[in-house]
Amino acid sequence: MVLWIQWWKMVWELRPAFARETTFLWFTLCLVGLTVRPDLRGVTSIIRALGLKEVFYDRLLNFFHSKAVLVDLLACRRFSFLL
């Protein structure tokens, strides 16, 4: 559990890079899925690793095209927690 708490603290530092809370939560869901997935089959592996229903596949794909992700800010903040 200690590892996940540290993981969350680092992810939370990226919150300002998202215009909406919902978008940040989708981002977090993607990161969790990427962290625990057993295979490398893209969005499908995230869905499978988290045990999500099929209906979330399209919603997860839509996240990757969201205008609420402030890409420039995300790029600036992604390593700031390492400094």
C-alpha cells in the first residue's frame, strides 16, 4: 500500500495539466492499467487488467483525444516531482 500512496502523490502532481477532473481521473485510470497490465496490447490490455466492461473501451480511446489534456503543461510537469 505504501508504494501506491507514493505513486498517487507523484500522479497528483500532474493534476494541473488537466482542464477537467474527469479527464484527470481517466488519465489516472490509464496509468493504473499501464502499471498492472500483464501484456502489451494497448487499450485492450488496460481494459482487461482492470476488469472493465467493454463499454469503457471507446471512452478510454476518447480520453487520448481529449482537448482537456493540456499537453504542454503535462510535458513540463511530468518530471518536476523528480527534482
